[in-house]
Amino acid sequence: MKPEELEVRAAAELAKQQAFDVRLFTCSSRGCQSSDALGVIAGLKAEVKARQLEGKVQVNGSGCMGLCSKGPLVRMCSKTQKDILFSEIKPEMAAAVVEQVVVPVLAGSKIEKPGGDLGQHTLDLNDPFFTMQVFSVLENNGKMDPEKLDDYIARDGYKALRKALGMSAEEICKEMLASGLRGRGGAGFPTGLKWDLTRKVPSEVKYIICNGDEGDPGAFMDGSVLEGDPHAVIEGMLIAARAMHATHGVFYIRAEYPLAVERVEKALRQARAAGLVGKNVLDSGWAFDFEMRLGAGAFVCGEETALIASIEGKRGTPRPRPPFPAVRGLWDQPSCINNVETLANVPLILLRGAKWFASRGTEESKGTKLFALTGKSKNNGLVEVPMGMTLRDVVEKIGGGTDSGLKIKAIQTGGPSGGMIPEHEFDTPVSYENLQQLGSMMGSGGMIVIDENDSVVELAQFYLDFCVDESCGKCAPCRIGGTQMLHLLNKIVAGKGTLEDIKTIRKVAKAMQKASLCALGQTAPNPTLSAIRHFEHEFTERLLPVATTKA
Amino acid sequence: MSIPAEVATAVKAAAPKAPAAPVDEITLIANKWKNKRGSLIMALHDLQSRVGYVPRESAMKLGHLMDVPLARIYEVVTFYNYFKLEAPGKYVISVCLGTACHIKGSAELLSGMEKELNIKEGQSTPDKEYHLQAVRCLGCCGLAPLVSVNGKVYAKLKTNESHHVIERIQIDKPMAVADAEDLAD
Ligand SMILES: Cc1cc2nc3c(=O)[nH]c(=O)nc-3n(C[C@H](O)[C@H](O)[C@H](O)COP(=O)(O)O)c2cc1C
Ligand code: SF4
Ligand code: FES
Ligand code: FES
């Protein structure tokens, strides 16, 4: 495709969309598919067809619309009135949606909230859950079908790539650096800097790798982005490739996300057919293509050197750095590994400018961040908030407090590498530095709410057990230290621990942090340490009475 | 209506089958991946999605065709949790023990399942009807706690509902088998 054709296709698609009076978007992401969203889509299509409304009403799939616990969600968009968002729609309710809402709207009525049963299935779009979020990575979700390339192009898709093709590698790196974008995979390394380092290493062959391993159990942001907006990630990778003269792209996606794999593969086929990927990208003479690799259920493979080993078809064990992948990565060639959400931010930054991106957030942490809000949160799902929003706003306003009605005790962020943050620290604004200071970390975006009935000791045990199980066993501090720490923690949970055991836990933790080869072992003690730091009494309450320990 | 690939894969995996994949299928897999560097794991994924596990004879054949020593194959298969070395039961019940599900009591759900089926996690019933396994996060955390059976997700369960889930499997069963036949090419 020639660059100008992007505009032609976008205009044609927009005109097509304009011709519909009503457009229905049903979340076809994994969560909603598990409650038969595909049945809902089929039901809507059948009803629209039966009423011969196909020229007026378009039925689409869509990416995750956030409130996954209330899925399947269906959004009705009309030219003549405000959107309506339906929740927990079953296939057998599709006819009612068309009859009671779509048909009257087509006839000119304005409906804010339908009456009767459907009224119970209508969400209030003025709820803080929707009004307090700031959508940019997720802005296409609920507004386009992730399986249609032209839908993406109509929403400015691949325009940033076109722009990048007219820029030098150095210019792209500079723009990314100026935006302040930092890696969303956990460590928060400045993306522009990482690209620039890779750019400067001379090599005939270079790899850009998308880390879609999402190993934090209880987090599903990256999977949702891959499912809901695959072209955005592909475009981000193409731009990254231009910025560092990369010659090959690799998607590494966990096998537990078959829908994400399917969507990316489909998007790649579409992009190839359209000349956006392949031998002659946007008629520029530049050739670039991708390969797909699946994970196989090993958390450690999210670590970049282990991930590289896994792509090479080996056991996924980390190796010491340096040399960093930027110097020696996949097949010993310079490689850059970026997280899914990081890459999804890239086209937006290039198109709207570094200034636009940097206008959100704190001094050190710019832009927005996705979180998977789960656990005892009333609203369970995927949310996007500007950096700098307080944890309280995220958890209490957007999350709506607890579903149990009990008081929130803490949140856990950063998954098995992160930590617990007690309720009295919730006025802290979200940023990489702030979360670290509280003994946790940003991580990839899992945010688990626990209430006063939940035990932090047991949660710490859960995470440590996870890390011990997932340790690759290559180095002793992690392999032996982890097991020892878990043994002590188990003892405390069983009510057989002593004060001495807590001291030993601290000591072993320190050794693990210092001497482990990779970040899995280095950070595995974090949940436990943060729990001890903020909730020491919960540990001491479980210890053997002093008299018994002396005996 | 198209069936999601993962359901198709899982249902296929669950279909009654011979202990090893037909030989020519392994040749097909080997040919697909042979010339791509580092593709052993992808080939094993293809194999397992067809047969439900990695049978020894198939691994040997695959190794021979792809010019990979058997020891290397086993090194990989044993490292990654996703690969199974033994034929699982027909209905693979995966109880999610990810954090979101854990907080909502998935451990209780799992032990309920163990009692109900009278097997431990990681085992199959003697009649090879059910295989029970714990998994970490199926990416539907907003719907915790949940289990998936041959890829079909049963979500927002109550922790004492294991009996109910097994009943539902028995009801849905004819469906799953029919689908498997449809997909058996
Ligand atoms: C044990 C372990 C697991 C990790 N898992 C992931 C993961 O699932 N996804 C991810 O993007 N990064 C993960 N990381 C971080 C990556 O190693 C790497 O820093 C990241 O992908 C870089 O991308 P970014 O700069 O865009 O954040 C993990 C790190 C460790 C140590
Ligand atoms: S720290 Fe743990 S996971 Fe990392 S290399 Fe050492 S043993 Fe393996
Ligand atoms: S998966 Fe459908 S709303 Fe999140
Ligand atoms: S924690 Fe169970 S689906 Fe994610």
C-alpha cells in the first residue's frame, strides 16, 4: 500500500460507518467470551437480520470494555443520542436489546435507560468507574472491532508508522525519550533510552521482541491489549524497529492466551496483505516481518534473558547480565525486549507528540497506566488511569470499594515481585518511585484488593510459594533461600513460629535480594517483607506463646 | 459461528484417541518447523494440541525428523509446565489458582474437586474420564474464581460449588464430544 492510501481507506471506512444509524459493540475478549459473548453477537446479528435492519445497524465485536465482572458488555452507539452500555447480556436477551432499544432509537426516540428488565442491565456511564479513567491505550476498546484492519485505520491507525518512515532512527529515539515513556513491564526503564542504546550497536541483524508473557497470576492487562487492539502493538513494534534499525520482530505470548495469539496472527495476516508488514512496508522499500513464539507455562520466561532462551527453543533459564540483550540477545544479536503496553503507547506518542504524552503524570512517571483491578474490589476489571492519581481514587472511586462491604485492608501491586500497600498509604499518587518507596513496585499492573478478613500472612505465603515453585533452580540463593523462607513462613502460618523465625526470614531475604542471579529471586522476598513491614502484628499474633518457645 | 481456537484445541485434546498421533501428522509438524531456528517448543505445542500430551514415541519420531536429540526434547518438556507427558483424562478440569482466584477461595474449590473426583491435583480418574489440574491465571481474573473444562470457562463460582461444576460438565458433555467430532477433520 502507498502511504496516501491510508487516508483513502480511512475515509472510505468512516463513510461506511457513518451510513449506520446504530452501531453495537459487544466485548469479544476472553473474559466476556467465557460468558458467551459470541452467542450474544450471533443473537444480535440474527435479530437485526430478521428485522431487515442490516443497512442501519452494524453489529461488531470489541476489545475489553473494562468492567469484566459484569460481562458480556454491549455498547450501543447512535448518531442521535448518548451511548448506552449494557451489562450481563445473555444471547436470549439480544432480541430485547434490538426491539426495546435499537428500534425505538432508530425511530427517533431518546433513551437514557430502558425500562423493565433491560434497565437492570444498563450501566451508569456517569459512574466514577467510567468518568475517572483516562483512556489512551484503551481508547479504541468499545469503539472498534479488533478483528478489522480498516476499523483501526479509520481511527488513525498506521499514521504514526507513516510518520516514522519519514524520520531518522535518532529522531524517533529522541521523541520517545522526550515523552518520558518508561517500560510498563515492571522495571520502568526509559523506553527511548533502551531504544537508543540498541540503535547504537552496529549489526546487520537486530531483533525487536514483544514480551507478552504476562506471568503475574491475576493480571490480564497485556492479554487484553493484544486481544483488543493487536494492530496498535504491531504498529508500535514497527516504529521501534525503525528507531533501532531492527530487522526482525518476534511476538512471545503465553500459551494460556490462545485468543491473544489468534488475534495477533490474524492482524499480522491482514497487515501483510495490506502491505503494512512484509517486503515493502508502506511502499517505502523497507522490509520487515514478524514471527510468533508461544510460552509454555514458566513465569521466569518473562525475564528477558530467559525469554530469549525460550525463543531459541531451550529451557527458559536466565543468564547473567551484562552482556545486556541490547548488545547480545536473541541468537547473539542485539535485541530489544519491550512489554505489550509499552509498545501500545508508541503510536500515540509519535502521532500526538512527546509533549502530549508528558502532559499527564508526575515528574518522573508520565502517561497513563493500565491496572487489572481484582480481588475484593467491587468493580473487577481492566482500568486505565493517569499516573499521579492517588491509590485511593483508583481503589475507592474507580474500584468502588469492596464487594464484601468490609473495609479495605491493603492492595497488592507488582504481583510476586511487588508488595502490599496498607490502606493508610492510599493517598499516595501512583508512580514508579512512590510505589517502590512503599516497599512495593509498579510491576506490570496487577492490583489486588484485600479486605480486613483477608490475611496478609497467607497472601505472602501464597506469593512465596509461587516464586519457589517457579524458580528455575539455576542459582542457590533463590533455590535454597526461597525454600528456606517458605518453610519458615509455613511454620508461622501453622501457628508454630517464633520471633527468631521472623528474624531469620529477614536475613534470608536479604541474601536472596543481594545474591540471586535474576530479578525473580531478587524480588521474591518482597511480598513477605512488605507484609512484615506494614502488618508485623499479624505475624506476631500467630507466633507460639513465649512460654512455649522456651520450653 | 466460529469456535475459538483454544476451545477447539482443548476439545480436540479431549477427544478419544489413539495413544500416539498418526505418524504422518508428526511428519507434517516436523516439516512445518524443521527449517525454523529454535522452533522445538512450537513443534511440541502443535503435537500436544493434537494429541493432548507428548507421547514418548511421538517425541522420538519428532526428534528424529527434526534432528533434535531425545534428551534435548525431554529437557524442554520437563522444564515447561504446559507440556504433559502422560495422556490426561477426557475432560481436563483446570482450576485457576492465580491470585485473583486465590483471594476468592479457589483452594477450597480445588479441594472440593479432589474430594468429588477422589483424585489429587495432577491426576486423572482411573476411568480416564476426568483430569484435574491447577493452573495459574487464565486471564479472566475479573470473573474469579473459575475453572475451565476443555477450554470452556465456568466463572464466578462459589467455593462450595465443585459438585455443581461436575454436574454441569456432565450436562455439557454431549456438546463437547459432538464438537470434537466436528473438528476431527
Ligand atoms: C521473573 C520475571 C518475570 C517477568 N515477567 C514479565 C512479563 O510477564 N511481561 C513483561 O513485559 N515483563 C516481564 N518482566 C520484565 C522483563 O524482564 C523486561 O524488563 C520487560 O519486558 C522490558 O520491557 P519494558 O521495558 O517495555 O517494560 C519480568 C521480569 C522478571 C524478572
Ligand atoms: S534467581 Fe531464581 S529464577 Fe533467577 S536464575 Fe536464580 S534460581 Fe533461576
Ligand atoms: S473482557 Fe469483556 S469487558 Fe473485560
Ligand atoms: S487469577 Fe484466576 S483467571 Fe486470573
